[in-house]
Amino acid sequence: MTDTPAASTATTPPDRLSTDPRSPFHDAALIERGVGVRFKGQDRTDVEEYCVSEGWIRVQAGRARDRRGNPMTLKLSGPVEAYFYDQTQPDAG
């Protein structure tokens, strides 16, 4: 990707990001930098994927696995805010 260095210096996180390396929305540089997610006003650390514009997050569903051994996920809807950990103030909206 040619936009990875520019994305790692951005001041706002992307609209959609995934921790799954097989996803087209995966960006290892941004994940290493540290992206926090606030869902319904509460900071969440168990988010597998999020989309700010559509208002949803995916979280792991307990210890359940699919037939390929990947964790099962639940899609939760609500207001989503994303921010970088290295910024002093998270985005207010």
C-alpha cells in the first residue's frame, strides 16, 4: 500500500478498521499506533472491527469458533467514536 505512511501520520482514525489480517480494512501500522473505540459512550478494548459512518462494531462471541477455527463475532449497533491513543484528547464527535 502506498498510503500506509500517510495514514500512520493522520490525526483521525479511518472510518472503518479491522484487526483481521484477511480483511481489506486491515491496516497493521494503524493498529500498532493504537486505535481506541468508544461505543455508546463506553471505551471498548474487545473490538475486532468497527465502522463509524454505519454505526456498528464487531466483538468476539465468547469462546465460540466457526468450522475454520476463527472466532465467531457479534455485530452491535450504536454510536461509535474512534480515536488514537497517542492523542491527548479523544475525538468528541
